[in-house]
Amino acid sequence: MKKMIAGLMAAALFIIPVAQSFAQANKVAAPDTVKETAQQLASSLVSNYGVSGLQYAIVDEGAVALSGGAGVYDKATKAPITKDTMFGIGSISKMYVTAAAMMLADAKQIDIDKPLTTYIKDFKMADERYKQITPRMLMNHSAGLYGSHYEGSMLFDDNDTSSHDKLLLRLQTERLKSAPGEFSVYSNDSFQLLELLVERVSGLSYTTFIEQRIAKPLNLSATKTPLDSFDRTRLAKTYFPTMEHAMPAENANVIGTGGIYSTAEELSKFAEVLIGDHPDILSVQSAKAMQSHEYRQGVWVPEESNTINYGLGWDAVSLAPFDEYGITALSKGGDTMMYHASLIALPEHHISIAVLSSGGRSIYNSIFATNVLLEYLKAENIIQGILPPKTFEPSVKADMPAELLAYSGFYGTVGATIDIEIKDGELALPALMGGLIPAQNYVYTGNRQFKSKEGKITVSFDEQSNGHTYLKLSFYLEFPGIGQTLMVGYSYQKLDANPLTQATKQAWETRNGKSYYPLNEKITSIFYLSQPYFVKKLVANTENGYASGTKIVDENTAVNVAEIPVMNGRDAFDLHFYTLQKKEYLEIAGSSFIREDAIEPLFSGKSSVSTIPPSGHAVWYKIDKKSANKRMTVDVPAGGGFAVYDSAGMIVNFSIASLEKSVTLPADGLIVFGGQAGDAFQIELKKN
């Protein structure tokens, strides 16, 4: 779930308590140098990186060696984070469902290399290759699935199971983006299918399986799912940048892929299972199998030193920079909309560290975990010293071989296309990594590489065995006060020209720049806080025959062609347009969106009623000049809600989060009402 949260929680800063260590009986205390490093980094995260509360723990051979936190549990009361404060752990949840599947393999109830259809008989897709998908391919991200079904997945105070319940039905009409096993690229749906597999084979609900087979044997009292009954006030409060008060409790209802809550201490204890230290739960053989270098089985970047190299469940089975010390480090990161997490385990040394936060990003937590763990290894004399941060020399332009000009052309990734022109030994790229890498020029420096001005980012081109040409990015990101990290991956894939008929060109040109608004998303969805997560703005390039990264097929259809390993090829989609009552709609993976110019203005009189139609679709309205600057008060039916956005798409009021039923309407903004079919919203407008 990492991509969908990029940039959300760059929250306003506030004064916080200093970082503290948690007292605990029977603890093997970490040296003071380790505590000081952790506290310094934790304070920096809270002060400078949008983190409201942070929790961390190291477990060494079964004993808690370090446990601490920073920031606050609640901004209003300034109550501190404690060792018992719970957080969402996001995609680290994938390690639980992977372990669960491997436990079934230990019991000879499944074979991870047999077809998934052996165990989920009603799993079908509109692509015969689905029959080749195995549980192993789900765990190593190589099943070829498009990626993620987010509808109904991230809700406030709502543990609706529809995302889980409808997945098989949704997949029945979908195709694969690549042959199963061809390459690994991050896939959330794969782990939702694993959740279903565990349920079908074990005969237990997944939540019950976690409780009975993992949490209870390990005595984990804070490891829960949204379907568990527990005290929600134990969850660290979460915040949105434009709102002062805490948000309602977050429910990530894709439990297998990202829905578990826990604490840093309990997560570190669970890591012992993953590295083979609890053979009563998971065999040593299965733990080692999860550490296998699965990414090598398909198309992959040639560099071995990286922060992404998939195992079974694990994001990395040879995490940089630990490889430089000759140490095998396993890692998994996790991001929901509100929570962020990192787990690193060292199987040969029986050490693990977990870092959880409200606000921030998992990449920050991972850098924190890496630096604190290195300090701990040094203090324990496992390493002699810590290598200095990488330094870089400004790029010096070199003469470029003429054959590299052939890499100029039209490139695409999921959701976008670009023209890359190599001229005079230079090329330009837009912002990358969710804005962490700004738009800039790169100059040729030799060795078939282009580099950024300061030398931290290297761009090159790979012609891979699958026939595709990729733009490869190798870079170090530096975050003042916490450290740096290395990443290598493919960012773009070279695309072939796709000539269109004149009629098809015209159809897509009328859509260029238009936004499409969701109708199926439940009103309790956290996505309503930020339009970029669910509003689809179409960008059509009819000269080359593509739209928002998809290949145009006819006047109303475009399909994914991105086959990009590692991370950038994730969350692919097709586009299907249709017309009802002269209004155009967009359908993506079973979800419907209405075109912006099909949205009617809100009635500007004193009183009106908006009713949810029999379809249950949300109802959108424009705020025109007649309604702008008036005070709107809404009588909201139980379970219903509404959101108001300004002309830039920024949230002005979201009643589910704010509990406010009255708001001044911004000029040229939008309103959406959502609830059950037949729900009626009584609307009153008054001049301010």
C-alpha cells in the first residue's frame, strides 16, 4: 500500500515531548550509545518529518533490548506514546499471511508450488494463464495480477468486509498484466488471495487464525485486526495536515495485505517466528524458504545491493547497507493512509527491530531502524564500526556515444507517459518517487550513465530479456537528521507507437484533462480526505496512442501495457468508458467514475434534498456562483456523510472525520454525499 500514501502526511509541526525509553522488567538493556542514537533520530522524525507519535523496539535472542518512543499519543492531551500504544503496521501484515500460508505448508495442507485453483476452486480470471498462478507466486509478487483493489479498503471506524468478500468476483472479469512467474512487481491483491487461501484450507476466519495460531502461542495481546473486539483507544491518534483534531480510528480492511495492528515490541517478537526461532509455530525450513532470493527467478535490475529484493513476503532478503558488512538483513515496510512501519530482522544474529509511527512515511522508519540497528551491532561487537555515509562528486559531463541517442523516445509507466529526448549528452525527467526526487536534468558522465548535478542519482537504460527497454534509476535519498538510503529500480518502459483512427483520436481528445469522480467509494473512506487518491484525471497523448499510461484500443477502451518489475509497474489498470442518459462514465476494475462536466450544480435555494440512488452511488454536485460563499447545513442520515472541496480539490470539510454538519461553500468547489440507497440528506443554505 506504499504508493497510495506518498506525500499524504507531510503534517504541520508541533511542540512534542522529548524521546523516551520505556522501562520494562527482565530487559536486556541496550548500551547508552544505542539509546542516545534512537532518541536523537526519534526526536528528528517528530520535529521535522510529520510524525506525531513514534514507537520502536529491538529484540535480541528473545529479550527486549531496547524499547522507546517519541511524540504523543494524543496532541490534545499531550499524553505520551507508551510501549502498549498500538499502531497499524500496514504491509508488514503481509508477513503474517505469508507465515500462515507456510504454516499450512508445514502441515502438508498445501503445496506452495501447486496451482492456486487447487485450494480456491472458484478463483477464475478472464485470462487462461491464471491457472498457472501458485501460492509461491502470490508471496513473491510474481503472479502477474494488476495489483490492488482499493475500493472500500481504507475506512474510518468501519470494518466493512466487502473488499475481502468481492475480490474473487472482481477478478473474474480481469486479465493478467504478465505471465505468472515472469517477473516480480509489488502486488497487494496477491496477499488478499493468500488470506482467502488460509481461510479455505484452515476452515477458520483469517482473524481467528491469527489469534489462535500466532498471537496466542506468542502471548501477543496487542496484535489485532479490524474484525477483533478490542479497546480502540489503545490506537495511536492520527492526524491530517489541514485538520486540528484527531481522526477516527483507521480500519485497513484488506487484512492480509495491510490490516493488522500491533506494537513495536510485539512485532519484533513476531519476527522471531519469521527467522526460525519458533519452530513450534513455523518450521526452520519454511523460515529459510521465505528468505530465498525469489526476485532472481524473473526479470530484475542487475544490481544486487538494493533495498528491494523480494523473498516470500519480504521486501528485501539482502537489505542494503547490511550487505556491505556481510550481514544478511531481511526487511518489510508498511504504509496505510495514517500509519507507517518498518521491520528489519537479522536471522544469523537473532536480532530484530520494529519502528511504528503515526504520520511520516515507512521510508523514514526504515532509515531510523537501519541506523539504530547498526549502532546496536557496533555496541555488541558484531561489527567493528559504522561505514560513513556515501558522498558524491558533482557530475562532470563526458562525450556521449552516438548510439545512446537511440534511447530517445516515448516511455510509459502506470498512470503516465513521457517523451525522453537525449540531446547534447543530456536528458530531462519529471519529478520521481512521489516528489522525493525533483524534476531535473541529467548529464552523460560515461559508462553509459547519466547523472544528476550533485551525482546522487544515476539514470541508464536496460534492454531486458523480455524484449522491453527500461529506464533504470539508481539513487541515494538523503534526509537531514535521520540518514540516507539506496534504491535501484526501473522507472519507465519504452513504448511502441500506437496509431489511432481519426474517430478514436477525437473521442480521446475530448477527454484530455478531464477529471472523473468516484461513485462506488463508501463515504467512510479515508480517501475522501485527499482527491489525488481516488479522482482520475485523464491525460491523453493521441499522437502516440496512449492515455494516462494505458494503450488506447478503440474509442472507449484503453489497456495497461506496463510490464515493469520491482515497484513502478504496480497497481495497473484498464480504462473503459460508457454513456448513460448522455452522461459519460469511466469504469476501472468494477468501480465507476462520473465525468466532471456531467456533474450538476447544487440547488441554490434555501432548502433541498439529495437522495442516494438505488445503485448506492455517491452523489456529486458543483458549487456554482449561486451557491458559493453560502453556509450549508446538512441533516445527515445515520451512516451517511458528505465532503466539500475547494476549487483546487483540497478538503474543506469531511463530516465523517470532522463531525461538522455545517460549512461555508467555496467558489467553484465540489460536494459529495454518500450513504445507503434511499438515504435522504436535508440541505439548508443561508447567506453568511
